[in-house]
Amino acid sequence: MTQHLTIVDHPLVQHKLTLMRKKETSTASFRQLLREISLLLAYEVTRELPVTMTEIETPLCPSQQPMIEGKKLALVSILRAGNGLMDGILELIPAARVGFVGLYRDEETLQPVQYYNKLPKRMEERTAIVVDPMLATGNSSAAAIDLVKQAGAKDIRFLCLLAAPEGVARMKEAHPDVPIVTASLDEKLNELGYIVPGLGDAGDRMFGTK
């Protein structure tokens, strides 16, 4: 992928995102919408995967046809909210390997604190898609991608539902080689580090916690 930020403006994506933003949307509906929108976003983030031609037999004749080349994709979820995006992507790419990075944001410093890291083997041979619904300050996302790079990954993409300008700028500074795919670039962060207008805390809304 060539550009650093791609905003998926497909009408279905934007419609589902609007429903997710509404504060009265239930936990069950929010979770289902996130699953649906993540599948649609996954089409965009995988658009430029390398393919190779392979010989197959159709019912009529032998034929050279494209297939994705190389090792299976690695999907990396930034816990816990990243898991909501992961479900939809796995419907599209069920053979993908899955990793998890556990980070929480210190409420005072807004800096990420790591508590878990489990990634697939041979990351240097895989395209890695790191997922988290919200790109807010960008600190947690940048820290997660640091860990993915330390594991050897070279072809990395970042997929999120919403992004704030501050988070996009932080990611471009820390990882200019990692393209971002999102459904919306929102207005700003508020004083608490939440995306405005946003949709609240994605993890809380997804899991029904406060």
C-alpha cells in the first residue's frame, strides 16, 4: 500500500459506522455492526496482497489463476477491543494466524503499559495486519507495532474503525512505513484522550462494561 492513510468511504461502511456512533445502540447491535464493518474494512486493507499464478483444473480445462502467495497472514489484535475487529476479519480470512498484544493506557500519562505479547512464528515471512477500533493518541498502536517489528515483521498494515488526527500524526512519526486503513478521520481528541465525535469507549460498548 502506498499512501499512509486510507479512509474507506463506502456507503455501507459509513452507514454502519453512524449506527455504531449512536449512544442508544445496544451492546448486541454494536458488536454485530463491528463484526460487519470489520469484514468490509478487511477488503480494503488486503487489497494489495501479493499474488502468484498457479495451475488449476477447472471443470472445463487446465488454467493459470491467481492465489495469495507466501505464508499465511498474521492478524494481531491489540487487546481487548481489537478482538471485536478480529472476528469479522477471520470470517474473510479464516486461515490467518492470530496474535495478541495486551496494552492498557495509563489514565494519567496516557502512555501504553504492556501486559501481554503472543505473536505467530516467522513474522518476517508474513503480512501483518494490526487491529484496534480506535486510533486516539496513537501511543498504544505505535507501541504494539514496535513489538510486531521486534518479532521480525516487515510488511505491516494498521486497521482501525476511527482515527483522530493526533493519532495519525503519531503513527506517521513512529512508523511512516505502516499504512493506516480506517472508516473515518474524526475531528480531534478531547482533554481525556477520547476521539470526538467518536463513539465512546469501543471496548466498553462492545462488552457491556463501564
